[in-house]
Amino acid sequence: MYIIDRFEGDWAVIEASKMTFSVPRSLIPEKARVGDVLNIHIEIDVEATKERRKRIQKLMDDVFE
């Protein structure tokens, strides 16, 4: 369970399992308020990951060849 503990400027402080962490307020729905419970879904962007790895490999090849 992720609960909005408070807002601090551009950050939302989230409470979860006896710990807190901050996320950019822009990632929180506009209508969210202190005390609201959030559902958080994280997924891997497979295509962006492939492209990033290609760019890094090319940079490494250029440096070490």
C-alpha cells in the first residue's frame, strides 16, 4: 500500500511499509490528495532499453577500437 504522506514543493512524499520515499509531483494524478492510497505500476520499456544498449555499445566500440 502506497499512501501520500505529504507534498513538499514539486515532490510527493509516499509512505510504504514503514519507509518513505519521494517522487516528482508531476507523476502523481492532479486530483490526488494527502492520505490517498496509490496503485503503482512499473514496467520495462523493452524498445527504449534496446536502443539505449545499442548507443552505449557504439560509444564503447568507438572508444576501444
